[in-house]
Amino acid sequence: MHSAILRQTSRTLLLASALVGATTLLAQSTDTAATDAPPAKPAPLPLHQIEGNGGIFSTLSAYIVNPPRAGEPIGRPSLGLAYVNIGNGRHLEALTFTESPFKRLELGYGYDTFDLGDLPSAIHSATGIRLRDGSVKLHNLNARLLLVEESDTLPAITAGIHYKSNQGIDRINADLGGLLRASGITSNDGVDFTLYASKLFKSLPRPLLINAGLRATKAAHIGLLGFTDDYHVVLEANAVLFLTGNFALAAEYRQKPNDYTPVGTLVQAEDDWWTIDAAYVVNNHLTLAAGYGHFGAVLNHKANGVWGITTKYEF
């Protein structure tokens, strides 16, 4: 009987050892899976602005779009779409793309199509000239480098270079017998330089993000009308108030250089842009936004009831 008890005890100890071993292996497997799990996806902010940079609607942010997550060697791409109704048959569509291969570098592209609305018919009525094109296309190639990371005391600071090429404005100028060139719009391409600072204030009742920057540019109507000979340094800024974790209101200001001679009422002097915007974070990949703008004179009409919608998806 004594030997039977010993055999039973041995079996019990072996079973207990096996259970302990299985539990340990399961725990190690769980720890390994947790370690190998992909890093958490942060909120898909900032948005894409219409020229293919991280920002709001027409202005930028110093924050980089979709940089590499912790443990990942490179960032993932982001795609955006925008539609802007400027009135009198004029509208702008934007297709935007960004890729941030490194934590501090954002590369972007924006393809803007601007429909001239009733401007061709107005030109024909005033001059008898028929334009061959009723729209222009603007290509924007952007590279932005985060110079200073945000801290408790310092804002994030980002410098950018932006090559812009207008497809169509040369044909319009030729149709008009060189009238745009005579007014000071001498080129179909140009390079902008930007320097932006961004600071998130968390001590207020609701978080408030302030973005402000300077732009050196030759662009007329952000390049949609072409480019002049001289650089001008203009101010851009926006403020974003986060009302909830996934809903924010914003206000923007974009100064314009206004460096060409108006052509009667057909091509009026350009004015600064003001917009108010609302953005909703649908999930960790998708954002939707809508805006209302006061653009002043845009070519042959005032545009003080501009509205637009944008969306961006981060992979």
C-alpha cells in the first residue's frame, strides 16, 4: 500500500509540473505576442491642407503627418481629397498625398484643379477673345523638416520648401496676347519657403493648438494664377480648439502678396483669406472636415461665401 501511495504522489507531482510548465509557456507566449503587436495608431492629425501639406484648410502646422510609429522604421502614407466651392461657377478640387519616411521629414504632393467659372465668357464679352481652357491645374511638390520637437517650453518648428507648377496659365496668357505677363504674372512655376511653429496648450479648459508661420512666395492666388518676379514674405496662422476628443473647431488667416497689376474687373487684386473650419476624427485613420471662407476678390468676382469639404485617410 505504501508503494501505491508513492506512485500516486509521483503522478500528482508530474501532473502539477506539467501544468506549471504549460502556464509558464502560455504566459511567455502572451508576453511575446504583446511585444510583437503593432504600435498603437495615434489620432490622424494634422489634416491635409489643399496644397498637400500637414495643416488645416489653407494654412499649415509644424506637426508632421503620420510619422513612423514607435518601433517602425518608416511612416505610412496618407491620402486626402478636397472640394471648394468659390461661387459663380468657380470651384477647386484637390488630391493630396503625404509620406513621412522619417520622424522629422514629411514629403507631400498636391494636385489642384481650378475651374474658372464664368471668367472665359466675361473675357469674351469684354474683348472678343475666346480662351482655349476653362480651368488650370497646379502641381505642388512639398518637403518639410521638423527642426525642433515640441516640449513643455518650446513649440515645434518646421521648415518647408514647396515647388509649384501651373499647367494652363501660359496658354491663357497667350490667348490674351500677353496681358497677364504685362500685369506682372511672368512665370508658370515658382518655389515657396515656409517656417512654422506649433504649440498645444493643455492647461486651458479645453486643449488649444496655435500654429503660426511665415511664407516667402511669388505666387498669385497660391499659384493658381501663376507667379510674379519678386518674393514677398507673408503671414499665416490658425488656431484649433478641441471641444472633445474627436471634434475640433478652427480659424485660419492667410495673407496674400497681391503683387500684380489688376486687369480691370476681369482680374482683380487678390485679398487675404479667412476661414472657419470644423473637423471630426471618425477613427484612428479617417478625418472629415468642412469650412466656410472669406476670400475677397478672386479673379472677376468677390468670393466671400466660400465653402468646402475635405477628408484624409492615414494608412
